[in-house]
Amino acid sequence: MRYDVVGLGTASYDLIGVAGEEPQLGRKQALTKWVEAGGGPVPTALVALARLGARTCMIGAVGDDAYGRRIIDDLAAEGVDTAGMQVRPGGSHIAFALAEPGSDRRSIWFRTDPAVLAAVQIDRSMITAGRALHLDTYTIDAGLQAARWAREAGIPVMIDAERVRAGTLDLLPLCTWLVVSVNFGRTATGEDDPEAAVRTLYARYGVMTVITAGEGGSWCAVDGEVFHTPAFSVAPLDTTGCGDVFHGGLLFSLLRGDPPRPALRFASAVAALKTRAYGGRAGIPTLAEVEAFMR
């Protein structure tokens, strides 16, 4: 295999403002910090994997604007192969996040050009060039085809499902590892309790299923059992990208052969360390840093 993980999804450019006090709409308020960096669920997971020492490749589409160039350049600078990145007429995906220091809460506004996302082209040889495939819920049509190719080739598929979108539920049966947000679990199952939701999803799809709940930790159903992994106790500067980084850490651990329990603890540690810096990527740790933190 040329790569450990091939990712297909939406690449973003993040503009992050740090509030000095609790934000209030309709008021002019000063920011204490401003950060600009590449973002997006799948690409940020790939950056985490690259920092940990994995070989990664990103497939996606950006607009023919200045932000598109920055997105690709940021990925390349992190050691992510950008051979699958495509430039299409239109605007790149932009997100503005308002972070609150010392809190797990943040507010995000974003702009998406559907024509750019729909224009992404995939090639079977590239999709099957990795030991695993990582998907989001934004590029559904391409994701469905990619997941079919991966499963036919015996390649495991992980999905980062933040919310239920059109076509998302069609993608889940093609996945090997379901790693979804607590909001997704609630919407997909009707269960408010994460443990009940993870049990329902596991019974429905029969594969390792994880529900993430930020500082509440994660719930996993696998091999007929359900267990909770607490989040590490940290004082976060910024939680932007923590879920994406969690996915990267979990993929890294599973691919090196770790059982589910230690793999989820490892992923939790990677996500916890990410919170020490502003932005979705600045705080992503190296493998040595994660191992030292866990000791």
C-alpha cells in the first residue's frame, strides 16, 4: 500500500477568533486572538495521522480562489500527499469559529459552494491505495462509490459523521468503523442517552460503533460489549478540530493493531493534547508527545 490512510472529504480554511468574554450578538466585542489555518474533518484527521507518523493522502475539491491554494499548501506542508486535491471553478469551503477560552463551547459559521464539492472526481486506484479509507458526510455521492471500492478491495472504512444529511444513512452500511457525534447518534436513533444510541447503532449495523461527546468522553459498542472512555481532564484553550483529531488518533491506533479499549484511550489523548493551542491543527501532537502524556 502507498498510504496508511486515504481521505475523501471537504477541505476547509478556518478563520478562528478567540473571544475575551462571553459572546453576545448585536454587540461590538474585541477578540483576544486571531488564527487562520486549514481545516475540515477529514483533512485535519489526516494531519493528525501524519504528525503521528502515518502516510496519508487527501482527495477533495477546492475553489479557484486564494483560500483553495492555502488549503492545499497547508496540507502539503504537513506531509499529507495532495495528489488527490482538485481545483474547480467557484469558492472554497470557509469556516469562521468563535472560541471561548477555558470552555468546550465554540460557535461556527461556514460557507460552502455545493458545485465545488459535487465536482470532485475519484479514481479507484487512488481510493484503494491505502490501508484504510476515511470519509465525511459532505461528499456523499463520491463517498458511496469510494466506500464500495474500498470494501470490494477488503479495505476498512471509517466515517466521521457529525450530523445526518441526505444520503448519509446509505453510507453507514458500507463502513467498518462508525465514529459519530452525540448529535448524530441522537438524530439517527431517537435516543438521547449516548449509551442507548450506541447500542442501537451497533445492533443496526453490526460493526464497531463509537459515539463521541467532547468532554463527556466516548461510548463504544464492539464485540458484543459497550464501554465508556472518559475524556482526559485538561483546561482547553480551543476545542476546534478535536473530533477530527480524535478520528485520526483512532485510525492510527487501530491500524497498528491496538484493541478497541486502548485505541480509544489513545485517540482521547491525541484529542486532549490538541486543545493546548488555538486552531484545529496547531496543537496536534507527535507520537512521542502522546506516549509521554499517557504515561
